[in-house]
Amino acid sequence: MSRDTSTALAASATSQMYPGQWKLLRTLAGAHQGWVRAVTIDEVTNDWFVTGSSDSTIKIWDLASSQLKSTITGHIMGVRALIVSKKFPYLFSGSEDKTLRCWDLEKSNAAEGCQIKNFHGHVGGIYALSLHPQLDVLLSGGRDAVVRIWDIRATKEITLLSGHKSDITSIESFDNDPQVVTSSMDGTIRLWDLRKQSTELCITQHSKSIRSMVAHPFERTFTSGDSNGNIKQWLLPKGELLNNFEKSEMEGEGGIINTLAINPVANTLFAGYDDGKVEFYDYISGKLSQSGQARALPGADGAAIYASAFDMSGLRLITCGGDKSIKVWGTSE
């Protein structure tokens, strides 16, 4: 595995330089054999992260050194969604092969493999996962436009939430009502009443498809980004619009946002685009603080950024893309 540590972030698009600018620290070239479509951090230890790829593999990496710790195989198509349990040593993965699988991370290097559960029910690829913070249930959604809710222990489907008209792209679950919030390629966000299995509110203020939505871990707010480059911030529990984030003027209006991530330590929002554009925002004000381009590696199909996650310290950002690489970012002094 080669590493290209050359800076790939173009000069800031803003006329003013801000403290704590983000820069590329390390590139893991050839991290996977296909597009890297999913990433998640272990929020308990903050020692490692997991990536999933269109090459159908899942890889576990050391966060400090970026060394590969383990490769997990079993899916037969691309891996599109990952989540690590905070209560059990389990990793859950969703794939384009329509399966939802559970892996025992304590056996990740065992010769017999580490898959311990398989959840069947989806009739399309799985693009989004969420673990309820209190209940032992897993929520999954994707191409079949429904959210399926699973009993983790029994691998049994408890119920489903239907109402979206197209692919479900993100799922967030909460202790308090609404317990579930989803986004979709149909351009809507739905707030769900989990007890009644019904839509409490349907937000229709995006005019284009929504590929990413992310909740703030410490606030009752969340943000959504659409395929026209619009980012909106919402307040729970009623779903009121709090803010329309400022747009970059570096490359004109628009742009497809594939991924959003929130750094709760610095209250920074990251947006990654289909053309490789990267943006960093002040989460409170919605002001753009930094914008640039994460250039694709030579010979790559494209520069698209498909997934992103900040580590729990807020000091590192992991981005995954269409050039089969993983990029690690940090703030400059």
C-alpha cells in the first residue's frame, strides 16, 4: 500500500484565512480494490475505524497509524453502510447484495470468519443503518424505500416504516421523540412516530434528492445536503428550519453532496461532493470557513467523495472516495 502525503486541498476559496484550517495528512492509496462507499469510527475507544467498498470487502484500520488490522469478507456485492455497536463487540454492515450482516469483532482474524448473524428482508440494496441508543434494535434502509426495524438478539424484523418514494439514504435514531428521522432520494425528510409506525412530519423544503443527513451528537439538531449543493439545518422535535448554510462561490452554484459529517468538538460541519469538492462550515452560524478540492489519484475513475467521519477527539477527519483511497485530514496549527 503506497501513501501519497502531498497536499490535495486547493487554496481556500474564502478570501479570509481562519484558524484551524484542515489539510490532508495522509492518503491510503489502493486501500480497497473498488470505490470506498462507507466509513465508521469506533466511538468507544476511538482507536480504529472501518471502511466498506464496492469490492465487497470490509476493512478495519488503526486510527493512529492507518495500518490495516483486518479484512472481513462475506458480502457478494458492494458494502454501502456500516455501524459499530457501543454495547456489544459487533459491527453491522449493509450491502447492495440486499443482506444485512453482523460480525463479531473479537473474532475478526479467526480462520472461520466472524459473521454471526444475517438479517433477511430487504428487496434492494441497503444504504443506511442506525442503532437505537437505548433499545436493542437496528434500523436499516435503502433501495426498497422502507425502513426495516430488527431485533438484534433474535435477528427478527419487528416492523417497518413506509412512506418514502425512493431510496433511503440516511437514518438517525434518538432517545426522545421523534425516535427516527430519515432522508431520501425523493427529496424529503421524514420524522417518524416509532410506536405508531407512522410519519409524524414530512419535510419537503429540499428541491432535489437528499444523499446525506447527519445528526449532531449533543444537540437536538441535524443537517441535510441535497444534489444541488444546498445544506439545511433543522431543530428537533418539530423539524423547524434553523439555517440555510452559505454556499461556496469557488465553482458556482450547485454540486451533488454525497456525505456530511459533524465535528462536535469544534462544531464544524464537513460536506463532501461528487466532484471531489470539500467544504468546512461553522455549524453554529452556517458560514463557510474553508473550501477546496480533494484531487483524485492518478488513473482513478473520478474524485467523488462518498463517505466521511470525524474521530471522537475532533482532530481527524476520514474521507473515502471513488479513487479507491482513504484520506486522513487534520487541522493546521
